[in-house]
Amino acid sequence: MRPQIVLFGDSITQQSFRSGGWGAALADTYSRKADIINRGYGGYNTRWALFLLHHLFPLVSTKPPVAATVFFGANDAALLGRSSERQRVPIEEYKENLRKIVRHLKECSPTVLIVLITPPPVDEAGRKEYAQSVYGEKADELPERTNEVTRLYAEQCIELAKEMGLCSVDLWSKMQEIEGWQKKFLSDGLHLTPEGNAVVHQEVVRVFNEAWLSAAEMPYDFPHHSEIDGKNPEKAFQQQCL
Amino acid sequence: MRPQIVLFGDSITQQSFRSGGWGAALADTYSRKADIINRGYGGYNTRWALFLLHHLFPLVSTKPPVAATVFFGANDAALLGRSSERQRVPIEEYKENLRKIVRHLKECSPTVLIVLITPPPVDEAGRKEYAQSVYGEKADELPERTNEVTRLYAEQCIELAKEMGLCSVDLWSKMQEIEGWQKKFLSDGLHLTPEGNAVVHQEVVRVFNEAWLSAAEMPYDFPHHSEIDGKNPEKAFQQQCL
């Protein structure tokens, strides 16, 4: 009965139900109003995401999601010739893949509210520290992602949202407005701290509110307990349940 | 495609996706393996929960949950003649209502794994402090719930689990094993702190593992990114997606 909001993305979506995570916070914001469904796939880029589309969002579904966040790019923006090259997707293809994802979601439901989210900024020093903590001396000297290259991907994401008339969150820019974003928002130069998760939560809620999906304006899925008469509970449930 | 695990209960379930919440933690434990669906209804007792049964768990569902936690009693155990009397359900009826919930879930799916969870203990001093912080001098002098009465409800819950051969979590007893449980696990004498949420998460995961629903033994819903060949991604998706 409750509408579904699907979070489609990479590890930053997959991990969003960890303590302080933006997915869990969204589930709490929409408590008793919508179900938040996590479809985050760690390590995935937009090219690999396309394989999942028809399975996650079947065209024949009787109950397509009312909204979806599409949050890729952190892996697509990996650099050629570096340790994460396998995940890299050229920038033009990244944009086209996002377009295919959006078109598919709209084919499932013409009214679906789609929010494109850019990858977060990359803190190259943080990535290096992280690599050294894991691989020690074997860690690569050269970064596998840079903030400048990720910027280009973020720009394409925002440009596509404009072209297609979609809502978007420019996370790459938003986070860098705050001094010390590198450690404040990123735990390993790429993934999010609880504060970084809070930025995503706040921005997604803002965009949902500005569109037509404000939790405050949505009904509870059954009577609030204060509306139930202890001596005559049937009355409160009459309309929906009897 | 992913199996569903439904959390059915009162406010302690409804709030379980707040920061540090047990529902969110469970969603993270079963990340990419099962969807955790929150069906918590703040203030509800088992009598009111019965009105929702056929709506939340339709008998004709093609995809009933593989598991469900049933976590009521904190409101049923409210005292007669006190401020929360409206929510009270007599103890015999509480047990019968739980039995009806279990029977309905089994009618939806004979194989569903049901975990009954007792209400947590009540810290009467904590409840009083909370009431005073909200209502000031107008706060009732007498408690609306006591730990001793809640114990009786917890016992009925455990007894029913034994009678019906179900898994259970005796949260009432478990929490009181730790010195200082009153403030450590309860935020207002009744609802859970992050530490209290961690106890529920740990106990539910333990019971699921002891049954047949261990996350470690469940497959990811699509290839792990490390199994995807960057030059030939089709191969990894062939079995499931092409």
C-alpha cells in the first residue's frame, strides 16, 4: 500500500543504512508513509547498472516506484591506467547510460520523480591515506580518482538533469562549500562520514519537498494511535480496514 | 527478487530506522540479500494490530515475507486507571492476539520464520523523569507502566513462543542482565537508546542465524563487482540478467 522510493546507485547507496546513513534517515523521514528500497551496488558503474535495469524495474510492474534517486559516477570517474581502471566508464558513455536509466524508469512510470545525484568530491590525500592503511608500501603512488576528473562527471550529470527536466543534487559542489569537507564529509576520501550522509539526506529531502513528495503532506498509512478510541477502536479503522 | 523480512510492532519498531536503530542495522546486515520492511505503528497494542493484519499481510500475496519479527506488549502492558489506560490490553487477550498474528502469518506462508520479541523492561524512574520533562507539574505521580507488570506480558510472549514452536527474544530479561540497563538501554524508561537498539539487532541476528536465515549464507542479488570483468561484463551477468 505504501508508495516505494528506490535508491539506485553504487556503494554510497548500498552503505546508506549503516549507522548515520542517508538511506536509513530517509526511511525515518518517510516513516509510515513510504518504503525506502535500497538498490545500491558497491563498485558498480553506470555500464554495469544497465544490466540490472529490467530486473530491478520490470516494465510490467503493477506498482512501480513513485520516486527514485540515481546516484552513480564515483566509479565511472576512475582513471585510465590506474588501479581502479576496470570500473572506469568514458564520460560521454556515463551521460548516455544515465539517460538510458532515466528513460527506463519513465517507461516504468511516466510520473516517477527522478533525482539525479552527482558523485561526491574526491579527497586525493584521503584516498592515498586509505590505500596506505590497507596496502601499506604496495599502495599506488598515483591516485585512482581525482577531484578534477570527478568534477567533469558531476557536470555531465547536472547537464543531463537540465536537458531532461529532472531534479538533481549537485553533491560535488555542495560539499565543497564547507571548509574542511575532505575529512568532515569523507571517511576515506570517497565514501561518506555520518556528516556527509547528513548532507545527502538533507538535499534529497529538500528536492523531494520542492517537488510533490513532502513527507509532511503525505498521510499515515493507518490511523495515528491518538485517533483510536480505546473503547471503540473499530471506528478509527472503519474506513481503511473493515 | 530479494526476500522480504517484515518488522511488525509498535513505536520501538517504527523508530528502528533512526540513527543507531535496530531496523536500519538489520537492513545493513542483510544488504543486497533481503529487504527489511518496517511495519511499526507507534502507540499500537496487539488489539489494534489485528485490524491491520489482512492489509499488511494479504493471504493472496504472491510474495509473502520469509521472516517477520512480532514485537508488541509495551503498550498492552499499560496500567488500568493510569494515563495510558486507553492502550491497555488484558494479559490473556495479549497472548491470544499474538497467537492470531502468528496464525495469520503462517496462513500467508507456512514456511515464514517468526520471531516473537518481548517488550523491553520499564524503568519507572526514567518514565517519571520523561513525563516531568514533557508535562512539568501536570505529570502524573503514579507510573502508567511498571516493570513488574511488563514482566508478566513478557512471560506470556515467551510461553506462547514455546507452545507454538517459535523463535523468540526475551528482551525483558536480556537487557536486565547488564548493570545500569535503565539508562544504558532506555532513553525515556521505555524506548531504546542506540545501545538498546544494538541489543535488539544482535539478538534478532543471532536468532535468524540459529534458524536458517543467516545473511552470511545468503547470495548477493547480483554479481559482486569483483566478479565483473571490465572488458567482458556480459559474462558475469549472463546467468541472471541476459
